[in-house]
Amino acid sequence: QVQLVESGGGLVQAGGSLNLSCAASGSGFSINSMGWNRQAPGKQREFVATILLSSGRTNYADSVKGRFTISRDNAKNTVYLQMNSLKPEDTAVYYCRLTVMSGYPYWGQGTQVTVSS
């Protein structure tokens, strides 16, 4: 069983920064990738960023490229999302996602990010 614990959300003014983290724990699984999705009120959950744990290869949604940076600490099974130049439209609940080698995804409980104008 996989447990994901997220932290780092909060309230910030437009142009500010936040750093989210997500730590995975449990046993009996091998991680393929970790990443973040987000869901704004009244909208569907959307992809934000992902990172392959073996290679460190990253992928970003166009809306966050150049502003967000995803990184990982393999020893700690932890992924980070550094969010800079935040905009009000970045306001959402951010969910950590862990995908194991079989392709099955696990989700965190979500952390609220609110960007005021």
C-alpha cells in the first residue's frame, strides 16, 4: 500500500512563490514516476508536471512551463514542485500522483494553493 503526504500549500499574492512537497511511503511497490495535477473549482482535474524517478526526465503543462519546476529526491521518495511567478489562475487544489511500474496511479489528499490578485 502506498501513502502520499503533501505539504506546502497556502495563500500567496500574485507574483509570489510556493514550494510543494509530496513524500511517498509504504512497501511492496516500485515507483515509475511522480507528479502533480490540479483541480480548480468547477473544472476538471488537469495535468501540471511529472518526473521519471529513474532518469529525472520531466514534462510540464504549457500553462506552467518556465514558472514551475519539478524535482525529486529518490532516497526520500519525495517529489517537489517549486512554483514561481504565481498567477490567480493557478489557484486550485494540487494533488500529488505516484505511478508504479504497472501503471497504476496513487493520489494524495490534495493541498490548497490560493493566489490572490
